[in-house]
Amino acid sequence: MMNELTGGIKADIFIPASDWRDPDQDRREAELLWPRTWQMACRESDLKAKGDYVVYDILDESILVIKTGDGADDIHAMYNVCQHRGRKLTERAKGKFGNDIACRFHGWRFGLTGELKHVPFEGDWDGCAAFNKAELTIPAVQVARWGGWVWINQDADAIPLAEWLKDVSPVLEPFDLAAMRPLWWKTIIADVNWKIIVEAFCEGYHSGETHISGINYREAPMPTQVVGEHAMFYNAPAPFTEYKTEKGGWATPKTFVEHFWANQKHLYSTLGAITLEPGMKATERLLDLPDDTPPEQTLALFFDYQLDELAKRGVTLPETMNMEKWFAAGTDWHIFPNSIFLPSLDGALWYRIRPGKHHDQAVFDIWSFGRFAPGAEPVVEQEIYHGFEAFKGNCEFLEEDFLNMEAVNQGVKSRGFKGAVTNPVQEGTVAHFHRKLREWCA
């Protein structure tokens, strides 16, 4: 029954307002959360050849992620700081080093794995105990790969990434996340605290009132489930959703095929993610089915049509992917603390949320991923927008979410707000997120 807790969600549904407005919370997160948790730094495909690098910034820390050889695991991560006087070694977001990394302040040079190779006038330090080349290697951070991403963790004692994701990986491996390539990458410098964005996108309970432009989600429950340190939600069986017609009126689907088609078309036309061209083509092929085709048969045919449409484009999914595993993946996954993604047969919608330069600012990355034959993937550059207002006109679906953000960010500061009373079934992910935050920041 929908009023029962699901998947290990605990009934601690109240989140005190202090989680958002305690002036000491930012300090605790900076000292206890971000230096100790695994975070996505870049895509593996960003590091194609030796010397390629990407910079990952989190608060005052800047991490260099560098390709050091030809192997998949030939990746090194270290702090982006010269060991001489503390200058950042590079201020570019990405680029390519030669055989070493030069600091433009005084010319100290480091190898791609951080060892100090050259110091101008090195003899000046003769007899100085504080000058030891071996001890002046740039400190490394943990680095690992999963899902096509390069992940970093500043804590040398943190558990390996594979263990951190041990409850997530088996469910999502059939989606071959590493093979996906971006269709677009948009970054918003948002005027809200980072937690407000995480909370908005790790639950689906808001859909019935927030997403009202094309589909009526009000009768569509989206239960949540804890998965180790992480959490997810899924779409439960629900009545057919009304949809807006091209004439502007609302229609109630008469068949499951019509219901499925309307939902797919809405995502395809307003989101530009999750449902892409192959998925939409597969959906349109369902329109020829008899009206009385059962939902189970319809979805089985869609699955086959989707694989066929991908194959036409030179793409295959792993043999381990089947209907059961497709359903088991649900809708939305929150990898604690700051990664959220919605996988599909077409690709994925992926979010990364980081704190900005002050309490009421976040760096919000959004990717739409698709599947392409080798060499057919588009060339994508990051687009940066300063504020939700600047983003308008880019993505109708997400802009409905953004209309809530700044109002919530202000509201949680109100003397009239004691805390959030989260839905124990459909917002268990939010309660779990805050429970984990308190554990990590204790």
C-alpha cells in the first residue's frame, strides 16, 4: 500500500530548519563533507591523451585530474597548487600539459604525477632542511572510474569508490553508462544553496503541481527507496495521465499506448533528455498496435523497438540488459552527496550540484546524454548561465522546477518555518539526504 514505508526509508520525516540556516552548517560541510566524499570530477572521454587535464573545483579546493598514459586507469588526481608559494598551477578549466607542469610565478616544474622536477636556482637552497624535493611532491587525491565518470576523493582513508557504490552498480551496470556521450552540458550559477537543488531533483512528489504544462502528474505516485548510502525513486502504477493536445485542450488517454506516447512525447519535446530520437521513434511504432494491447505487451514491444532503433544507429546495449533490469532501475538516483541522474534506454539526464562562493550560491551542472555509434557523437561545449533567469528559453521542463528554487531558498530562512515535514513515502529521499548530511557533518 502506498501509505507504507518502502525500501528501508526511516520515519524521521521532520527536517529542522537549522539544516538550512545554521550559520555553522557551511563550515561543517566544508570541513567534514566535501573533503571526505566521492564526487564526479569529469567524464573519462574528457581525458583522451597523455597530458589532457580537467580542473574540478569544490569550495576553496581545486583538483587537477590528468591523463598520464594510454591505459584506462592512467589517470592521476592531485591538488592544483604549487608547493613553492601556493599559486594555482592552472586557472583554465581544462587543457593539455606537456611532459611537465610549470608554475608561471617562479617557474617551478612538476611531473604529471606531482613530483618536483625543476627549481630555478635550486642551489640557493643548499643546506636548507625545509627544501626536500621528495617531500615537495604535490599531494595526490584518490581517483577512480565509474559510469564513464572520473571520481575524486580528498580523503586518503576513504573507502574505495567500488565499495561506495556497491549497492548501486549492480542495478545500473546494464545501462552501459560509460558508453554515453553528452548531447548538451549546461551550467547554472544559481542563487540558492546547493541543498535546495539536490532536494528538488531527488524526489518526484513535486511533479503533480510543478510540472503542469503538458502532463497531469497529480495521480502519479513516485515512491522512494534507500540504496546503501544513496537513494532513488520510481514511478508506481497509476491512472492514465491527462495530456495537453496541440490545440491547447486536455485529453484523457483511452489506451495505455496513448498514455505512454503522450508521456514520451512530452519529455522529448520539453526536456531534450531521457527520451531522445530513438526512443521517440520506438514509441511512435506503438501507435499501430490494437487498442486492447495490454500494458505488459506494449512495454515489451517498446523495449524491442528501442533496441532496434538504437541498432539502426550503430548502437547496442549490453547483453545483460533486459526488461526486468530496465524496470529495476526505476526513475531517479541520488548518489550522495551531490550527483543525481535519471537513466533510460536512450541515455540519461545527469545533475551535479556544488556549493558556490557563498551560502546562497550553487554551481549546477546539467547534462543530457545519448548513445552514438563511434565517431557520430556531437562535439559539445559547456554553456554557462548566471542565474535561472538567464537560463530561460533553454529547457521548458526544467524551468518549471526552477520557478520553485529561489522561493524555497528564501522560505527556509523564515521565522515562520520550523522545518520540513517530508512525505515518508515519496520524499524519503530528501529525509535520507539530510540524515546522511547530519551523520557526515557531526
